[in-house]
Amino acid sequence: MTREPTGGQVPAQERGAASDDLFACLVELWARENLIKTIKLQALLLTHAVLAVGYALAAGGRAGIAATGAALDLVWLFSIGRTCLFQDAWRAKLEVLRAAHPEDARYGVLETRAERARGRIAERVLGALPSRVYLLGAPLAGIAAWLAALWVELSSRG
């Protein structure tokens, strides 16, 4: 079935359905980024644990382990940073939809400021740190720690 041209105008009902479909897609993309960030952080921590054990047990070659740790943390930093960037992009697109449909509460589902303010104090304090701070901070701290270890190893060769 073909539609007659409408002079560039899309009927309001179709615009609403298209917005609903786009909204559902964007929320799904945004939510997937949360899972991806969690998995990446867990992999980063596992990588640190394995490298730290290797570093502690190594009789020689510790400089190589430290250099590898710094390099892997740099890769994790870019990878997690990209994931955070895309989640911000999905959120920005959701904000555009929310602004276009202020009367529809569904489009404000990610706006949780009022609900968070009513949370228990311990949860508000412990949950106040945005995830991107520790997601990006962990590999930055790892880079600093591995570079410090590398410096110690190289300077002890004297």
C-alpha cells in the first residue's frame, strides 16, 4: 500500500509512532552501554589482578610487565571513553525527543533527579559519583601506577 504525498507533512499519529519507536531504540542503546561499561570495568580489574600477580611473582622481566600494564590501561581508557561517549550521544538524542514531547512522561524516563533526591542518604552519598569518573579514572590510575612501577624497575638497573 502506497501513501499519497503529504507535501512533506507527516500526520501527527505517524510522528508519534515514529518517536515511540526511536525512543525505544535509543533507550535500548543507552541501556546496553551500561552493561558494556560494567563488563569493560570488570575486564580491566581482572587484567590488573593478573598483571599484578605476575609482577609480584616475576624474578625478572618486571619492566616488561609494567610497560604492558600501562599500554593495556591506555587501550582500556580509550575503549571505556568511547563507550561513555556513545552513551552520552544516546542520552542527548533522548533529550531532544523529551523536549519534543513534554506532555508525555515516557520520554522523561531517564530523568531521575527528583527520585534520587528521595533516596536513602547512604545511597545518595555512595551513589553520587558518576560512573564515568571511576570508569575513566581506573585506567588513568592504572597507567600512573604501571608507569611508576616501570620507572622504579628501570632506575633500579642503574
